[in-house]
Amino acid sequence: MKTVAIIVALVFCPMLTNQTGATITDGNSLLQSIRLVRKLDDRRATEKEAKEAVMALEYLHGYLDASSASARVDEACPFTFPQPNGTTVGQLVEVMDKYLSNHPEQLHESATLLIFLAIKESFPNPVYSHSKSNDF
């Protein structure tokens, strides 16, 4: 039940908007933000793109923190992170890039749902007893 409450809070949390006006709302905007993170890593991002990339990293970091807390306190959580160091934001960027590239038909879905599905697929909890489908 704790997992459901945290997931609902994540799904219905307000959208993040930075000073540039960029908003992460769905898979398309999330993928665009991940591409900006890549440009930032390659030192090719403009100042505006760098701000948007940092916003994306902050968005993913917040999601990762909430998800990590949920996974640690609820054995029924559908995912689990490696311990003791957990998962880094950089690793989540890689997971999201791969998931979105492998599931372009889902880019219209909400960003929060897609992050949840990517984490669930990449870090499955072996004791989670529900269906392995993309349904909750």
C-alpha cells in the first residue's frame, strides 16, 4: 500500500518548469531532455540547453530518491535497487535513454509513468508477485 501511495504522489506531482520554460510532461519531452543531458556531457550545450539539462537531472534525481525510499521500505514494491550504493542519476539517465529508445510507441505517456515502467523493467523485484506486464 505504501508503494501505491508514493507512486500516486509521483504521478500527480506538479510538473517542473524552469526559467527557460521547458517542462517535462511526457516521454517526448523527457527524451528531449535526456538528449540535452548528453549534449551537456559532451560540452556542446548552449547555456539555455545546459539549464534544461540540469532541470532534467534534478527531475530524475527527485524521482530516484522517492523511488529508492519506496523500494527500501516496502517489500511489495515492484522494483528494487542494488545495495549498498543504490542507483545513480547517471545510471537512471542510461536506463531512461534505453527504455525510451526501445519503446517509442509509449512516448505519448506521462514522464512519471515511463520512469516508473523503466525502473520496474530494469530493476525488477524478484519477490514482487504481480503480473510482469506494464500494467500496475
